[in-house]
Amino acid sequence: MRTRRRLLFTAVCLVSAIAMSVAYVRYAHHWAAPTEPENTVQSPTFITVNTQESLENELAKAAANQQIAFVDYYADWCIPCKQFAQKTFTDPTVAKQLNTMHRIKVDLSENRSEDFALMRRQAVAGLPTLDFWLPNGERHHAARVTGFLPPETFLAHLNEHALMQSVKSK
């Protein structure tokens, strides 16, 4: 009889410990989850293209709207391209700046012959490459970026090439 009570007591203790652990993990995760600030900046969305013709159409739209066109040549297998998307473009200050521009992503992931032709035509030697086209439709050659830049360096680059817009907070 004593053995049966010990076994029952041990089982009850074990089940209680597991239940308390689950509750702790669940609520601790909930408490530790960061709350979203009220003035969050939405990460910029891009228009994705993969042909020269669609790129030219988007550049023409930007020029017609008197906007700077921001062109991100990327591939989904490119690690620095992903770093830009995850670290730099999501930074709130960078996102504010990019949201003032016409954002175009040129997807070169498939390594098609058309992709290589587009890269040759745009003088893209490697990925990632970022281009800026002025509102008058001309490429800002000096502002081209090749390789990854963290948010602070990217913002300094925009400032250096007079691509910063004054952005008012809501």
C-alpha cells in the first residue's frame, strides 16, 4: 500500500511540475515579447521585376511621379542581399527614407540567360547591387552601392549623395 501511495504521489508531483513548467514558459514568453511602439514605420515593400522591359517600365513610372527610383538587384541565394532585407531595409530610419522612393527589386535568382543580359545591360557585376535613379530619369552613377551596408552606413551614403528626403513623423 505504501508503494502505491509513493508512486501516486510521485506521479502527481511530476504532472504538476510539467504543468507549471509549461505555464511558466508560456507566460514568460508572453511577458518578454516586445510590444510594438506606437509610431512604428512600416518596412518598405518593393515591386519585383525580372526583365529589362519591366525594369524600364518601373523606372518610367518613378520619373513620371518625380520620385527617386531605388533599384535593388538581388537573388534569394545571395546572403548579403538577405542581410540588406533583414537588417538594413527594416531599420526604422532607413525604412522612412526608402518609403519616399519608388522601390524596385530586380530578381536575378534563377540565373537565366535573360538575367545575365539584364545584368550586362545595367553593368551589374555582382550582388547585391543598389542603384538610384533621380526624378529626372537619370541614373545617379556615383551613388551605386555594391556589397552589404549596415543601416548607419547606408543612411550616411544616402546623405552623402543627397538622396535623403525630409520625412515628417505622423
